[in-house]
Amino acid sequence: MSSRTLNRLIGAEVYFKCENFQRIGAFKFRGAFNSISQLTEAEKARGVITYSSGNHAQAVALVGQMLNIQTNIVMPNNAPEIKRAATEGYGASVVGYDPDKANREDIARELEVNNGYTMIPPFDHKEVIAGQGTAAMEMFEEIGNLDMLLVPCGGGGLLSGSAISAKGISPNCQTLGIEPELADDATKSFYSKKLHSVKNPPTIADGTRTTSLGKITFPLVLEYVDDMKTVSEEAIIEAVKFLFYRMKLVVEPSGALGLAALLSRVVMPEGRVGIILSGGNIDSATMITILNS
């Protein structure tokens, strides 16, 4: 999708890849299906486990329902209610935890070992990354070369996969990862070349509350991503409002990071710009707060 109003406002030609219209309302379906569908029959029979604040949880749960595979999801107690309800609605078994007192990866690994499940992590997995990268691949295939691609960054699965697609299809395209200022672990890691972490960042963009990039995604980001930028909470809120009021799109805060970077002038656009709107799973209370701000 595109917006003439936005193009006039920022002086560039902007295209949005609307993963808010994807299955489960987010790009996470791509990686979940690509990874789970390739498991052996024995692995499928034992079931899978993952940890997620919401979108990856829903994706794994839906793929499990589609392929008749038992799914188990470790989710924080403060995850958006709409995401937890959807995850349970797809038939997953949800294990809740207090993020201030426990580590989700540790809980998931213990369940994995005790029950023989196969772990499908939210981003640090080659088949998950490959699946996520198809979002950018489809964008290039449909609209051609871009000068710049803006991608939200949490754990780096979508960003690294998209950057690989960009370098393979549109080599002159500059791929930028966008993070909240309050969850800037990947940006710090990118510039220092050392892995940084931020525990439980208090950003409204809940999909970016991952502690750090992964062992797989970190080197991929360093190799394929051209730059990293951060945006304020205020900029994220304004981007969600712009998408809602001007483009009639429901996009969650994490999904609006690329637009936030343009509207706040953190990124100065050049030529043809692609933005991946990574998801649209926002609960009513958060949306009401944003629209009333």
C-alpha cells in the first residue's frame, strides 16, 4: 500500500508491506510454517514448544492446528490479552510466567528436555529467519528495486531475513533496522560489534521486548544490515495514529517503527522506500490510549 499524503509530507515514494493482513495478523506465520512444516514425523508427533510475547506464539499455535501438532507456548503474564486469547484459541497450551522473576528461555528449555518437544524459537533459527525473509522478497518481486528498506527489529529474525533478501534481489538497497529507544540492544550491538542486552524494556512496542539479538541473527545483522536507528515512544504513537487515521490500517506499535523513523526524521528518505508493517495485533486498551493521546 502507499499514501500520497505521506509521499508529499516526506518527499519520497513509500511502499508498505502489510503483514498486518498476514495469517495471525503478523509476519511470524512465515517463519513458524517454514520451520515446523520441515520437522520429521517423529518430531511432529512429540510436539513443539516456544516462548513468545504474542505474535510468534499465535503463529506456532496456528501452524500446529493446521498440521495437527501439539504446541506449547511460554508467554509472559503481561502479554497483550488479544494475543494470548488467540494463541489459546488455536489450541495451544499456554504456560504463563512473571517476566520480573523468571526467564522464558529457561522455562521453555526445561519443558523441552522433560517432554521431548522440539524447540521453535521466535527468531534465532535458520528456517525461521528464511521464512521471515520472504516478506521482503515478495515486496521486491512485486514493486521492483528499492533505495531503502525499513524493518522493525526485535530479535532480528525479520530484519536479518529481509536484509538477506534485499542484498540478493536489490543489491543497492540500504536496509535499516528500526528499534525503540527504550529497547535499543540491537542498535548498541550493531555499532559496538559486541552483543548487548536490555532486560524487560518498558516500550509500548511489545514485539520488540526481546532481551537481545540471537547467536544466529546477530552476525547476520552485522553482515547484511546497513544501519540501525532508534525512535522515541512518542514517534511510535504518532506512526500508529497516522496509519489508523490516514491509511485506515490497524498496526501494532512494533509494526509501525519504520514509519515512526520517517515521520520523526530519524531517517531521511531517499527515492523509493519500502517499509515492512510487521503486524496488527494490538489490544483495545492500548489502541484507545494511543488514539486518545
